[in-house]
Amino acid sequence: MEKIKGRMDESILVCVYYGPNGERLIKRGCKIASMLDCPLYILTVDPKPYSEMDAEKAHYIAKWNKIAEAHDAVSFILKDNEKRPISKVIAQVAREKQVTQIILGQTAQSRWEQIAKGSIINSLLREIPFVDLHIISVPRYLKEAEGHYEKGVRAYLVKDNENYRVIFKHTKDVLYEGIFFKESGTDFNTGVFKFMKDQQMLHVQVIDDAVAALENVEMELDIQDDVDE
């Protein structure tokens, strides 16, 4: 049964995907819904049936359900086994729940790729033009490593023979756009590069500008049991 809120003329939908940035988006949605005293919904979309999801995805879904209950969200909505474009699914839920504001995470998709192929944002603007969109950027800090890394700066990843290299100016050879966190106290570009790949957030090790492989470094950042800042 849906909880009755003070203001029914506003309604918030938070769209999350697997990875540490999901909780950050939910935090923002909780704050806005609390200030407006309005209904809050949390949505994730997956092309696979729930029964075929791996343990990591099941962990995130359980965690988001827990956060939704703790913050009096109306419901956590899982659209699994979904073959439609994600913008179509979000738009349908927004109409059904009479949503007035949607919160989304900004991916590290390059500007040129967005122009060439379009984006979820552009699709949503066409589908539901009267809904406000809040685009939350990828955080430019590493929560668990305060003092160990400098503040993140925009950077890019390009292929360099068998490896990859971090550069700080966009060129036609750019494969990924993200945030580079330099280790404190070093004169070299050594640290962590944070970016989106296949709709998942990755943190890869950078040593003197070079990335040996696109393998995730276990940072355990932003994944906490509470959602208080």
C-alpha cells in the first residue's frame, strides 16, 4: 500500500544501475523527497530475468530495497527481463506513478558519442518533456581514501600498444572519459582512473600514466550500510 505524503503534486523517481554510484543517487532522491514531503520511487532496469542475475546484482537489489524501506520510499521497482530501450521503461514508470522529477546518474560517455548516437537524456526529453530531470555527476573524490588521493580531475583513456594510457585532453583516439585521482605526494601520474564501462563503474590502477588492464580495483567506496552524509 502506498504511503500518503503531504504533497501529491510532486513525485520523485530515482533511476539506479549496479555500482557504487547508485546509493549516491538514492541519497539525493531521499533529500529532495524529504524536503518536498512527497512520494519517492526507486527504479532499476535489467534485460535479464531476476532468476538469472548473479550474486553481485542480487546484493545491490537487496540493499536498495533496504534503503527504500528505511527512508519511507513508496516502493523499489525492478523491471527485469526488459527488452525495451531503458528510456521507454523509465517513461512508462514515470507516467504510471505521475512522477514530476527524475534523478539519473551521468555516465562517462564522451560528448562526441552522445552527439553521434543520442542519449537516454535526449530520449526522455522527447518521451516525457514535462518532467524535471536531475543529472548527478560522477563524484570527484574517493570517500574511503581521504588524504591518500588528490581531488579528481577529468581525464581520458587511450590505447597504447597492448596497454592503455591516461591523458588530460580530449582527442579522436579517446576510448573512455572519466576521473583521475592522483596519489598524494607523488610527482608522477600514479593513482586511480574511475570511469563507466558497459554501464558499470570501474576503478583501474594507473602507474606513471599507464593502465596495464581494465581490471577493477577493489576500493569499497560509497558502499555503506547507511545513507547519511
